[in-house]
Amino acid sequence: MDLGLWIQILLGLGNRFGNLFIFAFVLTKIKAFRRIVAKEKLSTEDKLILSVVFGIFGIVGTYFSFEYNGALINTRIIGVASGGLLGGPLVGVLSGLIAGVHRGLINAGNVTSTACAVSTIFEGLMAGCMGLYVRNKRVKWPYAMLTGAIAESMRKIALLLMIKPFSVALDLVIDILVPMVIINSLGLGLFFMILEAIFKDRERAVARQSDLSLKIADRALPYLKNGIDSDEFGKVARIVYDMTDFDAVTLTDREKIISHEGIGTPRHAVGAPVVTFLTERVLTTGECVVMGRCEEKDCGFHGKCMLKSTLTLPLNDGNDIVGTLKLYKITEGSITEVDTALGNGLAKLISTELRIAKLEGRSKLVTQAEVKALQAQINPHFLFNSLTVIGSLCRTEPLKARDLIFSLSSFFRKNLNGNRQNVPVWEELDHVRSYVEIERARLKDKLDVMYEVDESLDFIIPSLTLQPLVENAIKHGIYPKKEKGQVKLVAEKREESYFISISDNGVGMKSENLKILQKGESSGTESMGFGNVIKRLEGYFGPNFSFDVSSKMDNGTVIELRIPAGKGVAL
């Protein structure tokens, strides 16, 4: 063991080490390389690219070497092993093949050329297998150092097996093994430290931008609820401009500029038409587009506008692209990967809110349509029969006839007024009473209706929800009954809920119809509007609303509603 010789070899490799790491540092600054390495899954094309890159990296390590006793003291394994660790066995073998064939073809270090060429391929395979093992580990540099030590040991074993005479090979291995293991292990470890530092910085930057996206979304949420056509939507551009480093922010719909904040030209004025091919492209393809310098040759301000770099992103409402978000910087080529990640996050958040606004708008339209449908279910026979009863009472009981006219008027006014979706519970109960008075006059002594209502109740409830349930009780429970029937309505507060019960002692219903009602659905003629009513109550009061239906043939039916206190606040 010659310690002085080891130090000499270490210093010789160290002098070339700096050149190698200049190459490695430049490599990590290439965006395409960073994108490929950052992927969790690599395509075959990606692996071929990595194989060529790290094969060249290995060749560079061969050239940054010096000769000693017929051998090249080199750092070739740093490139080959890096390829295997990052890309797996295929990349390791191919990069080893590229660097190994090159080593076998050059004239320098002829004594070890064949052994080193063959060994390099197997070293790449070993590094690739190690890469599979460390793929999901966040800290890889210790494994990289271990890989370097194993690879150098494999090469020295190849020298002992393939160089003759053996004594020459043994002397050579004793002289160079330790310094080459040290320098290449350190080299691989340092290279992976650089990679990990780069990706950690990138992850931190993306995390900061994601946090910023959420903060922007939180401030912008009130202005997104009514969709892209609302007057307040344009305020989102101001929020994005104030909270980011972009020099200008624009929001457009498919035809015009909705809002522009920051540096601009008259072409960026609010209401100006969308004329750039870049915006048209994004609206057509739905792809995010980065433009490093202005290429709008037909623009009247080409060459005069200070906005040089643009990130244009599509905004969609779930089905259609409805507009764009445009982010500008005044320096050419200054849109970074982090800027793109932030822009994509903002566009997705805005698009999500636009989608929610669209769905809520559709939900309101559906609810209005359902109320209209419920209003349209008024049986004309009910009107004719009511007028007949009133007509017969005009001579015998004119005061009673007058009261019924008032009740009928109130009933139809309520049914035909579709402007109010939600009303105070006492208003809904008044509507029930108007309906009941008309039915009492028609059925006379056959119908008895009892009310147990807490008059202090004061909460909001969807309109036309209680009257259809009472009508079902009378129409399907009491009408078919030969004897006198009774309907009872109870409304009171129980602990943290409002309790409403509608029961009758009528004919009841069949079990198959009962099962349908217990699911919150309508069973045809057995339950006019029941499913509609339950769906609207669930939609308004949310998951804490519940109901129950029980019935037995010839023993009547009971419907119970449990409404969470606090949702339907008093007017």
C-alpha cells in the first residue's frame, strides 16, 4: 500500500472532478432533462433520451482521466451509474453500453480497455437494479455512494479476471482501488445531492405557489359564485394581480376582455374584442400556452407593448371553454415552470367555481320547474267542485259562501304565484288552512281536521311542501273511506329540530307503495308530488333533514318531517 500514490491519484482525479461537475451542473439546468428526471413513470422514449445523455456523461468521464500503468484513472462510472439509478436497468445497460463501447475503441489505456468496456455494461445493470430499490426513497445520495463503491469493485474484479498475468492485474488493483472507490463514491453522492437540492427547491416553490393559489381562491370566491357573466367576475383579475408578481392580468370570455389589471395598451381595455391568435388558440384547443416573446405581428402595438411574455390558460365550466386567464411579464422568456404551475392552479380553481356556479344555476332552474309542475297539478275538478259548493251555499249560507270564496282565492293565489321559492312556515300553514276549509265544505261531516301547531314557530320552508302532503292525506286516505275521517297536523319544536307530522285514519296503502314513499319517491296516483316535496326539503335543509312514512291498510298513514333548527332562519 503506497499512501503517497493514493494521494497522487486522488489529487489527479480531483483536478478533473471539477470539469465533470461543471457538465453535471449544466445538465441539471436543462429544463427538458429536469422534466424527464422528475417524472415518476418514464416512457420508452424518455429512457432512450436518458440513456444517450448519461452515456455521453460516461464518455466525458473517460476523457477527464489520466493514464497510470496502462490503465485510465477515470470517473466514467458517475455518468453510467447515475443513468441506472434514475432510469432503471434499461437506462443503466444502454448508457453503460454507450460508454463501454467508447472505452473499448479508444487507444489510451490499452491494458484495461476490454475489461473496463465489458465491466461498464454490467455496472450500469447493477446501478439500474439499485435504482429500482431506491425509486421511492426521498434521500438517494447514500445509495448513490454505495453504488459507486460496488461499481468500482466490480471493475477491479473484471481486471483481475481478464488481465494476464494475474500479478500485474493484482498490483494495479492494489494501487488504484481505494482512491477510485473514494472519488467515484463521493462524485455520485455529490451529484445526487445536487439533484435532490434542485428538486426540493422546486417542490418548495410549487408548494408556495399552491398555497398562494388557495389564498387567491379564498379571496376571489365571493366574485365567482355567479359565474363568468356576472358583473363581479372581473374583480378576480385585480385580486390575482395584487397577490402575485405578474406585471398584468387579463380575464376574457369567448368574445371580449372582461377585466385587465396592470401594464397594458388600449388593446387590453375592458370590453375590447378578443383578437389575438394566442387567445383564439387556447379557446379552441383548451391547452395552456406559454409565449416567451410577442409574436402577434398583426397587432397594432407590436414592438410598442411592454408585455413580452404571456401565459394563457383556458377557463371552463365543466363542458365548454368559456374564457381565458392571461398572465403577463415584461421580460422576454420570463415565464417559469413555477409561474406555469401557479397559473394552472388558478385556472383550475376558477374553472371549478364556474362549474359549481353553473350547476347551482341549473339546480335553481330545476327547482323552479318542479314548483311550476307542482302548481300545474291543480286538478280542474277541484276548482269546479269548489265553485259548485260555493254556488249552492250562496242562497242558504251566504256568509259561509263568502268565507269559502276568500279561502279559494287565497289558495289559488298561493299556487299561481311562483316568484317565491321559500316562505315562513306560518304562511305555508295558512295555505294548508285555506285548502282544508274548501275540502271541509265539500265533504261536510265526513272530514275532521285537527291542528296542534306551536304558533311561536318562525322559520323558512320551501313553498308548496305541506299543502300537497295534507292533500294526499285527504284525497288518498279520507276520500275512499266510507266513514268519517280525520287528518291531524302537528308542528312543534323538539330539542334542536322542528317536528311536523301529518297523519290520517284513512284507508292506508299497500306495502309496495309504502316502500316507494319511504325512499322519498312518488308512487303515481298514490302520492301526488310527494317525491317532489321530499327532494326540495332535502335540497334546502341538507343532510340533517329526515322523514319517515308509516302506513297500514285500513289504519291510516303517518308522515313525519324532522327539520334541523337553524337552517330555515326567521325572516
